[in-house]
Amino acid sequence: MAKKTRVILVGIGGATCSGKTTLAKHLKRILPNSVIIHQDDFTPPQEQVPMHPVHNVQDWDAAPGAIVWPRMISFLREVKATGQIPAGHRSHDHLNEQKDVPIPVEVRDRWVTVFEGLAARRAAEGSEDIVWGLVDGFLMYWSPEVIEQLDVRIYLRVQHDVLRQRRHERHGYHTAVQSDPEGTLWRDPPMYWEQIVYPAFIDAHRDVFENGDVENGAPTGKVAGLVLLESLSMTMGDAVNRSCEVISAFIG
Ligand SMILES: Nc1ncnc2c1ncn2[C@@H]1O[C@H](COP(=O)(O)OP(=O)(O)OP(=O)(O)O)[C@@H](O)[C@H]1O
Ligand SMILES: [Mg+2]
């Protein structure tokens, strides 16, 4: 009989430009059999992105319309059931520019060894193989149906001014159009951060943090076991370390 595969989904949430994709890519290089699932690949096609009722621009950020939720939820269920990214799924993330934020090589090597050891032990015991799905998104903890699919729940907190600065330094986003391998390049119109991006992010996370204080509050119970990383007071190496501790404890 073929050995079963178990998929463990690791959510990596936080605002735009909080470092989610950077962290996910470091973890992918450490975890054997891992794939990254970008929530950005579940946005609607550009022509279906709703208009903001007041500011009269397309709103890529308000949670209800920003993601095609049924598609993302059924995708996560399918990944869990099969242990594979479904055939035909295309990601546009490789088109996005990505500045490297390196981590010490010892950090990477140490965790590679730990996870290789865990995999070898499971193999010796005849336990099922593990596939890691690193799910990276700016609306990771909005939908209860997404949250319940995630086995480990990480959140990167970064203060507003740093986020805004990083976002302004970005040239644009390649948006997901499943039928078009090039996607479309989106550039923020003037005031987009102030009017659309940041208010929508705060709205979508009010109930994740006590007193609705997304910037400073402790986690409420909405997201059980949320691992809050205060990203600006740690290095990327620390963030990788902490994430690996939590992830290895999950199967250890
Ligand atoms: N710890 C860090 N120190 C310095 N720069 C960082 C750090 N983390 C991320 N950055 C930089 O911030 C920018 C955004 O990072 P990244 O693409 O990982 O964010 P993101 O959360 O995936 O954003 P988005 O949701 O918009 O895709 C990049 O230029 C990245 O190099
Ligand atoms: Mg990203």
C-alpha cells in the first residue's frame, strides 16, 4: 500500500510589505517537501475587482471582495486531501520583484538538520510523509473557513510607517489572472495607501486583536494559537528561528 501523505498548512499573515513572502521563501528553503501558496493568486481578475464606493478607484483590499474566498477555501481543502498543488494552478509571484533579506547560514543549516532528522525518524517509524504548505497572505485570518484549515498560524506585525514606506518603494504588483501568464501590473494610484490599503487591513483584523488595536493589541481568541512576531524588533533570522520552533513543535 502506498504510504499516506499528510499536508500541514502554515499560515503566514500580516499587512502588505510586512515580510510574509520573504519569510515564506526562507522557510521553503528549510522545510523538506514544501510549497508556497500565495493568497494573492486568489484575487479576482482585474475587471471584476469592485470599485470603492467613496473614492471611486478599484478596491483590491477590502476583505469581502479582495479574494475569491470559495476558490481559496476549496483549493486549501484539495491541497490537504491530495498533498499536492492542483494541476493548472499558476502563480504570478515569480514576476514580483523581491529584495533579499538574508539570514545567517548557520540558522538555515541548523533547521535543515532538525527537519531532516524529523523526516528520517518518521520514515523509520513508517509514519506518513509530510508535505508543508506555506500559505502567505494579507488576509490570512479573516475567514474562519481559511483559519480552520491552517495548522500553524503565524502573524508578522510591522508598524504603519515602515509598511507605508516599503509599499511606496514597490513598483507595482503582478496580479493574478489565471488565464494570462503575464498577469497585469498594478500600480497604486495617489492616496491609495491612505484611503484603501491601510483602512481595509485594519478593518479585516480588528477582531484578531484586543480592543480592535491591530497595531499594539494582544491576540484575541479569534485565531487559536496565533504566533505573533513583532517583526521590527527581531531580525529575519530570529523570525525564521521562531517560526521553525513552532513548526517543529507541531510535529515533534
Ligand atoms: N525584516 C525585514 N527587514 C528589512 N526589510 C524587509 C524585512 N522584511 C521584508 N522586508 C522588505 O519589505 C518588502 C516587502 O517584503 P515582502 O515582499 O516579503 O512582503 P509581503 O508581506 O509579502 O508583502 P505583500 O503582501 O505586499 O506581498 C521587501 O522589499 C522586503 O525586502
Ligand atoms: Mg508577498
